[in-house]
Amino acid sequence: MSRRRGFTLVELLAVMALMTALAGFFVKLLIETMRWGAQQALSVRLTEQSFRLSDVMREDVHQAGTVTVQDGALVIRMADGSTVRYFLDPEKSRLRRSAADSVVQAAWWPCRAARWTVSSDGLVEGRLELFFEGTGRVFTSVPLVIEAAGPRGNALAQ
Amino acid sequence: MRRGILMMEAMVGLAVLSFILASSVIFAAVVSRSNLEVRREAAAVQALSNLAERIRARPEIVPSPGGMTAVELPIEIAERYPGLTLQMSAREFPDRPDLRRVRLAANLKNDVGGDRQTVVDLIVRVEAKKP
């Protein structure tokens, strides 16, 4: 009986098809892992940004003389006469903080919706939706509610 | 001379491959869950900060000493982070009737690792009770 010295075409094709399927699966797995990693990174950045926005806004409100809402913007008038405004730029989907002598370097946040209310006892409330959009299908958003005690709030003991 | 691979060899190869794949999927799930937990913790801290600000503006919402009050979360936060609840309790200072020691607690219900609690203590000035 003579020995075979190679593979038949069917065997070769079957092996090639199997290898292609496996390679495709691993490439897909790699792409999904990278996309997932990017999503997690965006999510962490979004959390950082939301804390930063809360801190900056609360600090502004705590130093305020008066706080009002005008044309959907939060207007904070300081005791020294300067004004800080938080307003949504709908074209660029950004919440901007404008101040004459701003010490905050990057004074905007990726935001699609912002609604402000100021109650009669001075409590300022912001309801926002922050988001980040990466490449491809990478996207994340988070609802953010910020409350800050305005000029009349001073119940915390010093 | 051998002309192929044994069934046993093929099965061992497949088992090793499956083990590697399953390990990566489990690893991804664990990391994803821990990331979700971090976000829930961050939401709990935000909710506690908001409650502290609310108390600063409205000290009348502080419960009477010894009492504990459940605090309602904004609807969008409650929907986004199910299992997150807030509570507030107060204690008196013996010699300062105008002050309360207020404890704010954010409870996170966790399916796997058990429940977790983040606590903030505040000292709040309230209206002194008239004799």
C-alpha cells in the first residue's frame, strides 16, 4: 500500500476555512476588548469631570451674593460685583462657565442638557446630562444632579 | 508513520483554547463589574454631597434626635443606580440645644459582594427649642 505524500484540496480548504474562522473570531474579540477598554476609560473621565463640575459650581454658589436663572443660564453675582455664568452651548453640546477673571482653566464640560432651578431658600439645583463620545460606537453618558446651598444657606456649624 | 492527530490530542487542544477564552470572558466581566461599582460609589458620594448642601440650605429637614429618615433620590439617579438609598439620622449635643450631629448614609445594595455603606457626619445648627 502506497503512503500519501500530501493533503487533498478538500482537506486544505477545510483547514483554511477553519483557520479563517478562528482568526476572525480572535480579531473580533480583540476589537471588542479595545472598544470596551475605551468605554471604561471614557466612563472614568466622565466621573472625574462630573466631580470637578460639582466642586467648581458649589464653590461659585457658596461665594455668591445672588443667584438667578436667566434664559436657561445660571447667573451667579459675586459679592465683589463680578458675575459667573453657566450656560449650555447647544451647537457644540457644551456646558460653559464664563467668568471675567476665570481661574478655572478648562471651563466647559460635554453636556447635552442642563436645567437650573433656584428655590426661595437659596438652594440651587442643576440637572444635567454629561456625555463623552469616542470613535466608533464608543459612547457614554451620565445624569448628574448638583445641589448647592446659596447665599442664605449657612446651617452648617463653623 | 502517523498521518494525523489523535482524537485525544484534538480534545486537549480544544480544552486549552476554551479555558483561555473562558478566562478572558470572566476577567472582562469582573473588571466591568468593578468599574460599575466605582461609578455607583461615585454616585453615592455625589448624592451625599447634594444632601449635605440641602441641609445647609434647609436645616429644618434634619429629623428629630433619635429618628431616622429615608431621603428620596432624584428620579434619574434612582433609575440609573438601582439599589442606592439614602438615610439621615440625628443626635443631640447635651449642652448645645442649637446643634445636631447629623449622620448621612448612602447604602449600596450589591448582588455579589454584599451591601456597602458610605457615611458622612455633619454638625448642623438648628433652631434652639424654646422652653
